[in-house]
Amino acid sequence: MELIGIENEAEFFPSGTLSDGLKEELQLNTALWAGLDRASHPVERLAQVASPTVEALRQVRNTPDRSRRAELVRDFQHAVVTALGYKWKREGAYTALEGALVIPLVSRAVDAAGRDALWVIEAPIPALDDEASDPLGSCFIVEQLPTDLHEAALLDRTIESILAEGVFELTDGPRHVLILGLSQLVLIDKRKWPARSALRFDLQEIFTRAERDTLSVMACLISREARVPEQGVPISDRLEEEAQRNANAVTTSLKRTVRDAIELLGQEVIAVTDGKYPSTFPDAARRGVWIDGPELSRECLRYMYRLLFLFYAEANPRLNLFDMRNPIYATGYSLEALRELESVPLRTTADRSGSFLWESLQQTLGLLYAGLALVDEEQGTGLRLPAVKVSLLDPGSTPLLNGLRLRNEAVQQVIRLLSLRATGKSTGRISYAKLGIGQLGAVYETLISFTGVVAKTDLIELKPKKGRSNEGSEDSETAEASEQDDGIEGDLVDSEDANRDDDFRRDKVDKLAPSWFVPRSRISEFAPDDVVFNGPEALVYSKGTFIYRLAGRDREKSASYYTPEPLARLLVKHALMERCRDLKADQLLDLKILEPAMGSAAFLVETTNQLADLYLERKQKETGRTISQEDIVLEKQRVRAYIADRNCFGVDLNPIAVELGAISLWLNSLHGSEFSPWFGDQLHAGNSLIGARRAAYAPSMLSAKSPSDLWFNAKPEEIGWRNCLPTGHIWQWLLPAKDMANFDKDKSIAPFAKEAQDQIKVWRNGGFFKRFELHEIQLVQKLSRIAEALFDQVAEAP
């Protein structure tokens, strides 16, 4: 469903959902109007005014007389507003600005409780040569108001400025405003205006085409029946909820697709190398040795993220990384050109076994990292590609893949997987232009915790089952594809299929859920209901198969969980409301943001975005100047880049997550390719939970005679970042603390590890907290001095 003429500005709706995911929901809503006559049916009313409006716009453009133009515009706007279900009544409305100046309304809609819910505000008619101007940037003229309100008219402020400071500041003002321009309508939601989000409707485009789907969406988004119903929840709100659900569905679909593509890529590597490191591998000592499954999975994961990045960058011209209008790049280098080959039949053995697709990908990715400047300045032709020097794109991070020539047949399947997604019973093309940074981040973080293994023997898969004991799984080092576990939540198997006779069973496996594998030789140890079946036989993963799955409790062990974008947005919003309550605009730019378990930087990105919006909002109020809607996107990206470059810091145990976080922050802040993706001093792989803050103890506290004077009974001295470590002091993180390994009194683990608990108790009551000997004090003092030198080294690094 292509909705030409409706622009989703600054993500009024979640990316990609306004056109692709709402057809079913639209049909359900419009079905409620099916029994209405034409005069009462919102879609029919719009269809009736389509042709007259197009004709009126033609006449307006060909009429130089100002008064005649005003009459023509008033007539067709009256018809459009009435078709949307609103009553036309020209009047004035007071604002919250000083002097309570008046602005022109043509309609006011109230909700069931009698409160103003939506205002239709008339924008002035632009000059003949200025029709394309943004109505939000225009100022009212006195003729728009009744004669008795001329003196109170607000004429020296733009509409966007009046909305932010005059309309949306009213205590009893409307939530929604519909701006009535010459050839466009602009819907604004008070809750989304801080981000300058809006929905724009091009009347010329929409009414010229008069496509039923587009008219239905228009009616469901801005008609009175949809926005301000007499009872019940507004249809428009339900559509927005459905749009968010669809955004989540697209993300889930892409997660599965990328997982499948990684597994396919890894299997192709195993096939062309016979499972051993090739002669081209840089480490000569490992050539001919069996390929390490986790290492292969890391390289395949990196490569897949490179392709996702390339898809996203090519589909978003606003990033200004690749010029898809340049025929040299579009036809000679682009991933989009290879994407066109995803459905081309590979008929011959040479077609299937060749490596054209792989070599083309390698060339494009190499140029992406190194950059290219082949430009004829005189002719104005050639090709220029910026160098994106990030570790994720560094060819050195995929030494195994670099030395291979993967076959067209497999690479084409990978491209196909990343190009198409299932939509019901059919398939549709994935539009990377409609994906948001948050959706990409969700895909990244889900797959980071997965593990790739190469089966060293035939394996079978076990169903998840609550209470599964450790004896139900083989150690992963032995089977190369399993994980010990003692419990699991959820069910991977379709219940209907599971209840069929064994001869007809096709157990459905959720490949994003935790999994367990054991050697096929152990199948007799398990009941049939515990084993995944594929027809009459157990599903077997043959020796040499590359499996990329979430093993057992890997996610719980590594705490690799992704916070959904709406929840992250809500958490950040309330944190900033409290922290930034009394701060001036410039003070917001001094705040430092640390994400201690950053993943793909979802919270850093969200905090950067909300801080940028808050800064621009407060700065405009403080200066009394309003940034035009035309310039707000660029200004927002500049502020995001400033915050990301100076104030964002993150740590994660997974090095690949750090690489992805850098990419996410960069793409989120990119404007005109001016912001380089360098976060080397801000984003690091490591453990942020060891409590290594700059606090220390005096050496006398380590050998005090009285137990109450020993270090663990006192708080350490806070050193901070502006002071040096006092001579002889010891960093607190080198010493035992009361809360370390305090499992001796934890009743919850007693049934499972009573013996270990007793050992911990003896250990803690024994030497763990004893006084330090002189030589021990000297050792931790030496380590503290070394750590201080390292602190200085990092601080002074260029």
C-alpha cells in the first residue's frame, strides 16, 4: 500500500509502518462506516471533493487577482473541512502569549467531555510564486479574522512559534491542531511537537490520484470521526498503536531473516573449506586446523551487520554517504544493484559455483572502509565515497572470510533473505529506508548473544522443558553444539503439531529461542516428546553443519537483553524530566551520559535524541527565536552530533556490541557526512560492574588493631577525577568488601549449592577479611600506583 502524498515527518508514526502495516487495521475501521450513506461516510465525502479541489487549485494558480484568489481558496477549503466532518465557522481564538493575542480558527472540535480536542487553523494564502512554502513558517494576516478582532490579531509571529508558545501552552487548549494551507494540510500533536513531528497531506497529489487506500488513510487520520469521535477511543489512536505493533513485527521478522542469513553464510564457509582454515588464513599455524565455531560466528555476524549497514545507508539519502543518483555507484558498486539479482535464475554449474556476487560485495565493502575519490572536477563527473573508518567495517576483523571465494548460489540466497520478508501468504520487499535506528538496534542486540558452532557429530535437538536437569544436555565443548541447563521458560514447539501421531509430526522450532543439542547416539535417553521431530524421524543436524542459535541459558548468563524502544523512550523521558527540571538550555549540553551495559547503544541514542529536542525547545524559548520547520531537522542532527561526540560514554562486555553502538550513534547523528564516527575514547569493551570508582583507603586501615577500624567497616575516601591518589593510599577496588561473595546467608541457593555455600562461609569467616601483612600492603600500594599511572595515560591520550 503506497501512500503517495502523505508525509510522515520526524516519525509522527514509527518508521515504515504508515504505508506497509496498516491495511488490515484500516479495513477493520472503515468497515464500521460501511452502512453509512455517502453524506455520512468520511471516505466517500473526501472522494466527492477530490475533483472540485483539484480544479479549484488550478484556478487559483491562474488567477492574479488577490480577492478572487481568496474567494476560490475559501470555497474549496470550506468544502474540504466539511468533508473531513468539521463545522466551518470563522472565528478568533486567544493564545497563551502575553496580551492573549488572537489567531484565526475555522473550526473547533470538542470531545465527549466538552473539552477542546482539535483546532483547524487557517494559514494565509501564499503568493503565486510561493505556493510550495511551508504554511508553518508563515504569519497570519489581518484579513483572516472578523473585523472586530483586527486590533487583537497576532501578526508578527510564525504559526510554528505560536503553536509552541501560544496554543500548546494553554491549560485548556487542544491536543491536536490541523493547519489548513493552500495545497496541504498539516496535522500536529501537542505530545509530539517537541520533536517537531507532523503529518503532511498534499491535497494536489492525493486528490489528483484519488486512490481509495490513500483517501481511507486520510479519513482515518484526520477526519472528525477518527480524531474526535462522539464516544470511544479515536480510530487514529488505535492506528498509532497498531503502527507500533507493526514496527515490532518488522523487527522480529528481520531478526529471523538475519539469523538465517548468518547460518547460511557460515554453512557456505564450511562447505568451501571442508571445515578447516584455508591456506590463505593469516595465522600459518592454524592452516588446516578445524575452524573454530565461535570465531566463524563472530566473522559471519560482523559481515551481516556490514550488509545491514550498507542496505540502510544506501536507502537513506539524507545520510549523504552514497549518491544513488550517481550511475557509476548505482550500477557498478551498490548493494542495491546486487539486490536486483536476487531473483535471477542460476542455470549453469558455472553460474552457481562462480564468485561474482561475493567479489562484488567484497569490493564495495572495501571501498566503504577505505574511501574513494575518482572525480573529474572540470567535467563534474566521477565518484567520491567517504572513508568510514570503524572497526566493524575493518577488513582485518574478518581474516577468515577475506581469503575465501564464496559461491554465487549461497550469496544470492543471503541477499534474497535480506531483501524479502514474509507478509502473510506472500512476500514483500524490505524497505530499509523505513527502518529506524531503534529497529536496527533491536536486530543487533538480539543476535549478539547467539553462538555459532560446527557439529562434530550428528546432533538432535531437544524441546525446551521446565525442570530439565543438567543430564539432559551434553557439554558444549564435547558436542560443539549444546549447553548445560536446568530450566527454561517458553515453548518452541507448536502444540497442535506436537499432539499428532509421530508419523506425521513436524515440530515447529522457534530459532530465536534458547536451544539444546545432544549427539544423535544419545536419542534413546530421551522420551519422544522431548525430541524435535521432522516427520517420522527426529530432526538431525548432520556432522559438519554450522548452527547459529541461542544456546541454553546464554542470554541469562550474559544478561544480553534488549529494552524495547517504547520502554527505553519512557524511561529516558522520566529520567530527564527529573534531572533537567531546572536546567537552562546550555546546561543541558554539559550533561554526561553513561550507559554501563550499552549493547547497541539504544539508551545512548534515545537520551541523545530527547536531550537534543529538549535543548532546542528551551533555547528557542530563551532566545525568543523559532527555528523554521524547514531547518529544524538539520539543527536537530547538529545538536545530536554535538551531544554524541562530547557527552556520550558506554561500556559493554561484548566488543562487537561496542562496534555496533558506535555505528548507531553515528548514523543517528549524521548530517551531511560531516560527523566522523570516532568514539574511541568514549565507548569501550569491558566490565563496568566491578565498581572501580576513584575512591581509596589509607594504608593504616588495612592493619588496624581494632576490628572496627579495619577498612571494610568504613567508607573509602573519594578521590574523584580532579585529585591525585594520595601517597600510599590503596584503591578500594583492590580490597575485599563486605558485599563481595556474600552468599553464605542466601537461603534461595541453599537447596542447590549447600556444600559450596558452607565453603564460602568458612572462607569469609577465615582469611578473607583478615588484617594485611606489611608485604601485602606494599603489593597493593604498588598496584595502586600503576593504576594511577594508567588513569593518567588514558586522560592524556590525544
